[in-house]
Amino acid sequence: MRVALSILIAVHGLIHLMGFAKAFELASLEALRLPVSRPAGVVWLVAALLLLGAATALLLWPRGFWWLGAAGLATSQVLIVMAWSDARFGTVANVIGLAAVAYGAFAWGPFGLRAEYEARVREALTASPTSSGGGPIAEADLAPLPAPVQRYLRHAGVVGTPRVRGFRARMTGRIRSAADAPWMPFQAEQHNLYDPPRRFFWMEATRAGLPVDGLHAYDDRGASMRVRLLSMIPVVDVRGPEMTRTETVTVLNDICLFAPGRLLDPAIRWRELDSNRVLATYVNGPNTVRATLVFDDTGALVDFVSDDRPSLAEDGVTLLPQRWSTPIGGYRAFGPYRLLSRGRAVYEAPEGPYAYIEIEVTEVTVNPTVD
């Protein structure tokens, strides 16, 4: 879609060169009956360059597309009105271009979920302490933890690494809204910060060729999940105390998967169930959630199971109690750490369990700073 729009805007921009050519007598253009002064010809050239710049930006620099396109379309329409009898059909192209610019302003500009994600991450990173206090994580720090958790932290390579203040992760994969819904490919980025806990998850997916944006936000203002079609049309908007408790489970899950050094947090209480299973209870403000962590004999975490994270019903509003788990499909090195590389999330629906998201992790950076 972006390529097709880029070509349309570029062709529309090239047509504006006709006004410049006539004004400076560079070509004989009988289709243009009205005279074009040289000052007006320069404006036709400016409109052409703005539109060609917008077409290029749509492919190479999307953040600049919307304002270049808006300036080009405004200039173009003024010229079309001035030469209405010759150029009136250019209004059709401008209307199409205006729809594309509106989408760009939400998808990459200041009005969409992406811009909100980036602003909230910058705010959180700026306010986050630059040090968690204390030296690197030592073997002695692991002593209060259950034996399976100690083995996992050694497996993850956290001994000798800095205390965890937060992390950034990037991933790709596919997601669906229900067991019988089509899969949507996506790419995502998230920032989690602690002291206090904050989580911001941004996703860009595609369904039936159309872009779908999603933003999960969790901080001292509560939690919300919003999804928009074409970056503008609300599809899901869930928030409130129940959503905040639900996302508290996700915060605990992220600690286990992406920042295991944070399992030393005193907000997490432990009960060892057997040699390979522990029950974790995590408290953040008024929200208390629980999950069972399952490990294999090598010390790797292989599953995380919780009854405190309901699924979203088809109405996009109601939360349905269902068991939630995140079986891990593989590990690899991210800097000094050994963390998950592949995984999925599964709901145990009444009709049977189904995976609703599958991920491939491409980056994990612990203790990120403001870019």
C-alpha cells in the first residue's frame, strides 16, 4: 500500500512540473490554456518538489511524510483553484493524498499511539534512577531464593551483572484475537522500568493488508490496552482496575523472561512446590497476583502459568477468567545474559487451549538509557 501511494503522490508531483515548464517556456503545453506567470511557475515547482519529497519520505523516512505531504497538498490545491479550468481534476489526487497524509500523521506523526509510546518511554527513562544501588549481583544475593529460582538465575547468567533497573526488548511474530481468528504478523518494542514498575508495549501488526497499531501501558496511572485500525480507528480500548491487575501478571512474566535479575525484588514472595516448580506472589500497590514457574533439570524456565490474567472477549471490553501460560521455545545469548529467544502465550479456553501470540525475540537491552 505504501508503494502504491508513493507512486501516486510522485506522479501527481511530476504533473505540477507542467506549470513550471509553461511559465518558463520550457515546453509547449497546449493542454494548459491559461497563462502561467513566472512567480506562479516557481510555486508550481515548489509544490512538485514537496510532493516528490513526500513520496520519497513515505518509503524512506515515514516520520517526515505527513508534514511534507500536507505542505505539498496545500500548495497544490491553492494552485489548482487559481487554474481551475485547466487543473481541477488534480483535486481528486489531492483528496486521496490528504487521506494518506492523515494516516501518516497518526501512524508516524504526533497524533497516534506510536508517538504516545515514545513520549511515555522518554518520560519514564528520564525519571528513572541511573543506579539501583549496591554492587553487581553476587552469588550470596541468591541465597534467600528457592533452589529452582537460584538455578534459573545461574542459568540466565545474572551473577556478576548490574542490578536491574529496567530493560528494552524488540521482537517479531504473529498474533490473533481468538482461536479461530486469522494470524496477524507483527513487530513490537517494549520498555519495562522498575522503582516504580512501568511497562510500555508498542506493536505494529497487519491484518488483511491493513496496518493495526497496539499500545499496552502500565504505570502509576493504571493499565490500558488500545488497538487502532489504520492508526486512527479505535478497535479496542480497555482500562480500569481489572485491567491493571491483569497487566500486573504481565509485568511479573516480563521479569521472569527478560530481566531475571529482578527476581531478587522483595515485592516477589516465593513458595517452593517441588524441585522444579515454585509459586511466585507479586505485589504492586493494591494488586497481588500469583504464578507458578516451571523449570527443567538444567535450570531453564520452561513455563509460567497464572490464573490471574483473564482473556479479552470478542466484544473487546469484557475480561474472561482463563488460565494463561507462556511456554518458552528456546534460549540464546543477549549480551551477558541467556534469555528466551522464542515463546508463545496460551489461553486455556473452554473449547480447549490455544496460542494467541508467538514471538521471536531480536533484542534485549538491560538498563537502557534515553536515546
